[in-house]
Amino acid sequence: MSDASIGTPEQLRDPNYTPPIAKAIPLGIQHVLAMFVSNVTPPIIVCGAAGFGFGSNSPDFPQMIYMIQMSMFFAGIATLFQTIGIGPVGARLPIVQGTSFAFIPIMIPLVAGKGVDAIAVLMGGILVGGLFHAFLGLFIGKLRFALPPLVTGLVVTMIGLALVKVGIQYAAGGVPAIGTEEYGSLLNWTMAGTVIIVTLGLKFFTRGMLSVSAVLVGLLVGYAVAFALGQVNLGNVGRAASFALPNPLHFGLEFSFTAILGFCLMSFVSAVETVGDVSGITKGGAGREATDKEIQGATYADGLGTAISGLFGALPNTSFSQNVGLIAMTGVMSRGVVTIGAIFLILCGLIPKVGAVISSVPIEVLGGGVIVMFGMVVAAGISMLSDVNWNRRNMVIFAIALSLGLGLQLEPGALQYLPQTLKVLATSGILPAALIAIVLNLVLPEELADESTEEVSGGMAGNGKGSLPGE
């Protein structure tokens, strides 16, 4: 989108160039709109799993509003780490940080049904995991060999598969409604379905800002329908304060080996995702490869932003891929534009009424949005897998990792005799699948003969570009 009123083509490819302020502000807010829903959804899911989220009637429900508020505030802070930088911290590129979906399958078993007191364990894991993530910046470039598209695509697909159940539960009325006549009612699916239909319509039949923020607009339309049907309660908005600063150690800190190990392992995956996003930004926006310094700085900022979030009650941060696509679409590489977006996020995080308004969105409406988002996570993973050379070796690795990972996720009772630490990590499905894929990819020979897999493939050989010697 080369526009002379914004800058010359050379200027638009320069991260240090900032367009005129009248153009820069809407471009910055556009970045926030593109990631806003994805950023506030993880705290809603985690609080719901803990038992003080939507529909719980818990006296701790305001704690979810606080976590939503902190997710906005520290997404803005972490984004500033990336765009402005502090010493070696930050890529000084237009990287938008936000609350990560990747850690949700790890967090849910840690807090499931345990109430607000369980959040302290998460915060301890987030703090240590964030510091470990920053430490990975010292040698992240040397670790990329262990995570080819076969592994990263599998992990992203598993994350999406772990979350799709949550979307359906929300659309049907939420976990508290399970077992009641209200669950899965036509009214609930009408609200959720409105969001899905509007989102798809905007994504496929519009361009520009409407297409980029299709999920957000779909939620707004669904919210309006829910309001017309009398399903919106604005009581919390009136009671919420107009301004509030972050509260250090709001949920406390508790250090659990299970949580620390889980967060550190997922930080490894998140760090590689950030490397990919940095490379995508420099290729799509500036037509060049990312430098080692940019990759290292981005990893430091990722980890530091996550660690600080844990001290104030927010969830882990990571770079947001949808904003990488937005930069490629607009052609504006300016880190000044993204800095404006970060400031907007910080301001939202200082106003509890914004979190209260978000908490007034009926869970069925949110369900319609997350069905689309979590489905897109699965689709993104499958897209990454399209880069895999689907020879028989890689088919076997993928088959075993997916079968065990997804199977453990669907049938957690199969691990009832494991120690609690291992049980929590294994039933997420993601960590065992990733570990199996990484190990097998490193130890198995590059090619397997036809007869090595024929008996387990049922005649369905891969159609990838791989071939055996002499074929």
C-alpha cells in the first residue's frame, strides 16, 4: 500500500521512519485492533478454567477484569521493549507483543477448578519461564536446527486442537452451564453463530481494515445482537474504577517445579516462533533477512516482557504473527507506528472500565470469536506443515507424535498412575508430542525404505517431494 502521503517506498521500508502523525496514529491503532481480541482471550480462558470466570458467579470475578487489564498493559510494555529497546533488549523493529495462546494448554491443568489461589503458581512459572526465555537469546540461532517445520507445525497444530473444545463450550453457554437446559440452546448458538457469519463475511468480502479486524467487528455485531436479546449485563462497568495502576505481586508468587518446567519448555517453542516472526517482518516489510542482533534482541524482549508480566498478574507474552501479516499488507515498516499502538494498549490497561466492558461480553459471543481464532491456529499449523518433505520418515515421526500427544490430551485418565508433575505436563498433549517429534527427528535416519512403513501406512504413502535414492 504505497501512499505518497505516508512516505516514499524507501521511507516505508525503513523501521526508523515515522509517517506524519495524522497517518501514524490510525496505523498504530489498526495494529491494536488486529490483535486486541487474541490478546484478551487467554486471561478469560484461564480464569474460566480456574473457576472465577464467565458464568461462575464467583466473588473473585473482578480478578478476571484485573488480569484482562494487565494483559493489555503489559502487551503494550513488551511491545515498547521491541520497538524502542533498552540496551541489548529489543529488535527495534515493528514487532507487536501480546498474550500467548501457546501456554494455555499448560496453564489450564495447573489451575483447573482451584480458584484464584492457584494463579500464584502460574505467576511463579511465568517469571522463571520468562527469564529462561530471555536466556535463550544468547544462543537461539544455534537451536533452530532442532525445530524444523515438521516440529513447529506439529506443535502449533496441537495448540489449536487443544483449544477448539474451549470454543465450542463457550459458544454453547460455558462450562458452568454444562448439564443444564440452557447449554447448547438456540439462543446461545444464535449469538455465537452471528459472530462466525459476520467474521467470515468481512474476512472474505471486504478489504483493508474491515478484513484485518474481522473477528473484532464480528464480536461487536454479536455483542449488539446479545444486547438486543437482553443477554448483556453492564453492572461491572459502573462499579469499575476509571483509573488504576498495576499492582505488584497482585496474585502472589508460588514456585512449583511442574509449572516452571512446563513454562520453560513452552518458552523454547515460543522463542522459535518469535524468530520466525522477526524474519517475516524483515522479509515482508524491508525485503531482507533479519540480523543476528535483531533476533537476539527480540528474544531478550520476549522473555523480559513475560517475566515482568508475571510480577504484576499478567500472562506470558509473545510476538503476534497477525501483525506481521498486517505489515506486509500495508507496506509500512515503521516501528514508530507500532510504538503508538503500544501506547494505546498501555492506556487501555490503565482504565479498568475497559476490562469491565470486555467482561460484559456474553460468553456465547466470545465463543463465536474463539471458534474462528482457534481454528485459525490449527490452520496455521497445517500451513507450516505444508513446508515439510512428506517422505515416509517424516510421516512416521508425525504419526507417532500426533497419536500420542492428541491421545493423551483426549484421555488423561490413562496417566493416572504418573506423578502429578508428569501428569500435568503430559496431559497437555503438546509437550509430549513436541518432545517425541524433536527426538525422533534428530535420531532417525534421513530416509526409510518403503518396506519400513508400508505395514503401518495402510498403503497411504506420502505424496511429498521426498524420494529414495535410486528412485
